[in-house]
Amino acid sequence: MENGGRRRWGFQGNEGLDMAASVTIRGVVTKVMSNLNPEDHRPVIPLGHGDPSGFSCFRTTPVAEGAVGDALSSRKFNSYAPTVGILPARRAIAEYLSHDLPYQLSPDDIFLTVGCSQAIEVIMKVLAHPVANILLPRPGYAFYEAHAAANHLEFRHFDLIPEKGWEVDLEGVKARADENTVAMVIINPGNPCGNVFTHEHLQKVAETARMLGILVIADEVYGHLVFGSNPFVPMGVFGSITPVITLGSLSKRWIVPGWRLGWLVTNDPNGILHKSGVVESIVSSLNISSHPATFIQGAIPQITEKTTDDFFSNIVRILRETSDICFERIEDIACITCPHKPEGSMFAMVKLNLSLLEDIEDDMDFCMKLSKEESVIVLPGFAVGMRNWLRITFAIDPPSLEDGLGRIKAFYKRHSKKQ
């Protein structure tokens, strides 16, 4: 008996939610960081997550900073915003995205969200119903699995093929789909692989989705951050073949992840998403959700219209430089192999050869010991669906990247099997 004579409390935590969130990139990186040696006074090298905003070479454009200041000082954006976002911001994003499309988006196609993360959360809620399933890439971004699980939406994985530049295994997609499949997710440019899909391959993805009667969710948060031979092609180009829902944000291209301004966009010239009730459900979900800060929304027209090409090209130039450093230094570390040189985003996936290591059990063990011994943070591959692989971020300043990869090489030499 507890105080007041009650035998037990009538509430408890949601175990299903705990399980859904058990493997997230942020959670895994935090655990790896918890193993840092406080007596190692060298700077910690963060190769585990995609936030380069703390490095001066990746500072956002003064245009964006000034736009936020102007929005605040105008006092026009201190009120609540409409559920879907304020009209000037939606109009500006429609114009910005339409530059790369064969048709013009309307502000009514744009729904503003609290970063791309909320856009993922919204579309998972919208598509969830008792027998539905969704197809997710492996490797991929664990936020999709987490929100699918939290909404009791069954998820099935299709593979990306490293030997083919991490292309989608389209035969695998067909094999995993059934009459209850509602959508497939692609991430382009790729997180965690650093790949960039070709126009031809994206068209095949769209044709496969049409054949299966499903929509494509295109995560393009790293859109335009490309530096290889393949240009960035938005999936919305193929919206007339199959309905496409594009997810994006300011976070990566403008290097402002803390501003939490994202979007969910319906690329659907044939109006299928309206007829099926998906658009109505998106609005319903946003009606019971939080919204991006109104003053950030108010800054969007100035940000998208006045940011210069010089800013974008400089960010891409730095990423090209750091991706080259990353790929070249990895070739000198025998226990890790990069099957495909990064062409976009901020990441490389590398395969861990445990047979060359003496006392490393798996990818998590590698990362935990690396953290403790070298103060370098790398993401174990299991967090993105690939055990005994690693995801390495190259979106940091070049000297720090050189230092970090040098420490990984020293770690390998210390743990390599003696011949």
C-alpha cells in the first residue's frame, strides 16, 4: 500500500515509444561521446553527425542572418502563423523549388515544418493505417524507422547497392512491395552514403513506384550539395509519372540546422494526392502540431531570393575539398574501405574489416574505443542499418578532418593484428 492507501499508480511510460526511439543517430552519437576520456586534452574531432555550423569556414551567408534580423525588427512576425505556414514564405519556397522543375509549384503545394524532422513525422502519421507498410532504404536515416514504428506503420527495407554507386535495388523494391505498400523513401543526395542518383535512375524509381501504385517520398535535405559528376535532379521532376512528396529544409544548404525551418512539398501535377485525401490529412496533422517560428518564416523570401551563387559555390567547394581528403586518407587505413567516393551530401560510408583488428568486436566497439583513445567521434553503421560499417562525416574544417583521420590511422595501427 502506498500513501493514501493506493496500491499502484495508474500510469506508466510508453514502452512502444521507447523502443521506436531506441536507435537514433543522435542517441548513438551521444553514447559514443559518453566514452570520451576526460584526461585527453586534445580537441574532440566530430566525424559523427552532419552539423558543420560550428566551423568558421561553414558559416551561413550574412544575407540569411540579415533577413532574420530584418524580420524580427519589423515586428510583423510576432504572432501565430497559419497551420501550413505564412503565405510569403510558402510562395518563396515554391518559386525556389520550381527553378528545377518542368512545372510551376503553387504556394498551396508547400507546407512548412519544424525542420525536415517534423516533415518526416507528419508524412509517417499521414500514411499510417492498420495494414499499411512502407519501403525504406538500407542503409538509410533511422528517423524514418523510428516514426514508422511509433505510428505502428510496418516498414520493410530495400537495399542500396554499393558496387553500383549505392543505387536502389529496384528488383528488391518490387519483391518487398505488396498490395498494402503505400510509399517508398529515397534520400538524394544520399545520407549516409554520399551518393547522387542520376536522372535515368530516378526515372526508373518513378516508373517502379507507378507500377506498384505507391508514392515516392524524396528526402532532399542535402539538395544541391553535390560535387561529383552527377548533377542534383529533384525527384519532383517525375511527379507526372507518380506522386512525389519532397522533404527539405534550410538546414544543410544554408548551414543553419538550429533554425528549424523545413518543408513538405506535394509534387503532383495529376492531383492524385488531393483525390486520395493525403493533402487533407497533411493539413490535419499540422493542425495538431507545433509550427516553425514565425520570424524565421518571415525571413524566408529574403533568404531564398537574395542568397548569392557565390555562397552556395563556396560551400560546395569546401565539401569537394574535404570529401577528397576523406577518401584519400581512408585509402591509407587498411581496416576501412570506401566502396564509392562521395559525390554529394556530407558523408561517406566505409566498410570495417574486423579480420585485421585484434580486439574489436564490432562497429560499436570500434567507435567506443576510438572515442576513448583518440577523442574522435564516428557513427557506427548499425545506426543506419549496416552492421560493421561506419559513417564518417567530412563536413568539418580541413585541418580538423586531417587530424581526425590521422588519429583513426593511429588507432588502427595500435589495434591491428600482429603478423
